[in-house]
Amino acid sequence: MTHNYPSRLLEDAVNEFAKLPGIGTKTALRLVLHLLRQPDEESEAFGKTIIRLKKDIKECKSCHTLSDDEICHICSNPSRDHEIICIVESIRDVMSIENTQQFKGVYHVLGGIISPMDGIGPGDLNIESLDKRIKETKVNEIILALPTTMEGDTTNFYIYRKFRDYKIKITTLARGVAVGDDLEYADEITLGRSLLNRQDFESTLKPEV
């Protein structure tokens, strides 16, 4: 569809907004026109926030989630149980689990899952830093909270094989989360129960494995 914009600046802004996930050209145009209708100070604050987000946001040196500081507020919180690490795919999963208010441990964000079809192997994930973290701190349990997909199960099994000889408990979410679901789409009650009713990962394996 051809769009005849009255302004090159307007067209450029629409094209940039349309690059965002789930944003089509029509939605992008509505957003841009909305910004133009706002007071100058609000539009300027919006622009400055985006610039600061890109420039100043950090990755937590411990768990790899996004943070304002070198160590995120969860990892630096002494009231959290640092002996239990919940392993997740992304920052979105941290947010989903935090919303359940059922987990008081800490996290480790892998930054993806093993997917040979996409060219993603173990070396592309934050697994070695997890190994170092477990060796350098006291950890009693790791919870595998990855998507219930083939790629998620493959990653679960890889991590299980890597750490099964360590003297730590390895558990996984109870299957309250439907097969094929990402954690961010699970409702908080279901996800919370899946955490509370987690089970030994080894018990989920087939006898021949």
C-alpha cells in the first residue's frame, strides 16, 4: 500500500515506529500523530527516555537480567534466597515469575535456548557464567523454568547433563504450564502453582535416557 505523507519527517518517524514488533504502518502513524499532539515537554521526555534506555541500561553481571546498576536489585537483595537459582530464557520470564510473588530465590537469564535450526548452541547462551556462579557461591537448587517446547526441553536436558554430578538439586516446573507455552503467556496463578509444585528434573526423563 502506497502512503502519500505530507512531510518527509512524518514519513521517517512512521517508518521507524513500524520497525517495532507488532506495529504496522497504520498503528505507527497513530502513535506518531499522538506524539505530535502532546506538549513539547512530554514529547522531549519521551525521546530522552528512549536515548537513556539505550545508553545507560546495563546487564546484571550476576544473572544477566537488565538493570540500572552493575548488579540488579534482585541479586543485591539480601532477603532473597541466593541458594536457589531459577533458570529462564529471557528478562520477560523474570518479570512473569516476579508477578506471581511466589518465588523468593534469584535468577539466571540464559539469553535464549538451544536451537540448532536457528544456529543457536550452548556456547551462545549464558551457561558458562552459570557454571562459574554455581562453583563460586553456595547453591542448593537450580530450577529449570524454560519454555515447554522441544528447544526448551533440549536446553533443560543439556543443563541437567552438565550439572547433574554437582551436589545440587535440579528441578523443573510442574506441567501446569501447557506444552508449547512461553512463560510470559501463562497466567500468574498457573505459573505460581507450577513453581510451588516443581519436581525433580530426573523424574521427568524417560527410563532409557
